[in-house]
Amino acid sequence: MRIRTLALAAALGTSLALTGCAAPGSDDMDHDPTPAGESAPAGHNDADVAFAAGMKAHHEQAIEMSDLLLAKDGVDPAVAELAEQIKAAQGPEIDTMSGWLEEWGGGHAGHSGGSHEGMMSDDDLGALESAEGAEASRLFLEQMIEHHEGAITMARAQMNDGVNADAVDLAETIIETQGEEITLMRELLGGL
């Protein structure tokens, strides 16, 4: 009886070791750390939580920057229109990511590491707040280009590391739309 119990324990240990260890580069290791046969809670991983928390804060700052610009007189109308467009796109995305974070029980993971790429400092925001007219338009475009480039970096990391299909889809949308906006902003800068 004891030999049979030891053999069963050894077989079980081997089985657990084999299912828990994926070879480097295999799909199980790269995309889903959850053992086979189990689903990740709410279909997400730490990268998804970090992306949602970090991008939510990132979007909130883009809206703050847009509000600073839109409160000014003498701003280039095309730049003001872009600021409105940014607010209209990113407001609903903030709501979506807030919902994910509430569902996932996250919200703090995005505050670590390089998850705030392209964020403006208090001094940067102060300079934008102080600027007027054409100078405000120019500064907004320069800062928002950097801000969008950071968002694209964050979104690419999500596409590489995230497992939540909705979050990966949002990352893909951010890469596409903010890439287009960067092209537009560079054209607008050239015309100021």
C-alpha cells in the first residue's frame, strides 16, 4: 500500500511539474500564465491591469491638456478642433477602462515602471496654461505629439503582453488613431 501511495504521489508530482512549466517561447508562457484547463479571472492578466490603469491616467492628462487649450482665446481653430476630437475619443475610453479596473479589482498596477510614457510634467502643464494664442497652439501640438507617442508605446506593450481581447483591441485602436493624429499635428505645426 505504501509503495502504491508513493508511486501515485510521484506520478502526480511529475504531472503537476509538466503542466506548470511551459518551455520558453511557448504560447502558454507568453500569453496565459494560468494552468491549462483554468481560466484567468475575468480574462485578464497583470499587463492588462497595468495598461488600463496607466492609459486611464494618460487619457485624463490628454483631456486636461485639451481643456487648458480650449479655455484660451486666439487659438488656431484647427488645433482647437483637434483638442475637441481628443476629448470626444478619450472620454469614453476612460469610462471603459474604469469599468475594467473595477471589474478586475485593479487600479494601482499602472503606477509602476514605464507605464506613463509621454506624460507631461507639472512644469510642462504650467507652460501650456501660461501660453496664449499661437504660442499655446504650438506648445499644445508639441506636447500632445510627445504624449501620443508615449500612448503608442504603452499600447504596443499591451499588444505584446496583454491577454484581455478587449484591452488588446483598444490598444490597437490607440495605435491607429493616435498615429493618425500625430501625422495631423505635425502638419498643423508646420502651418503655424
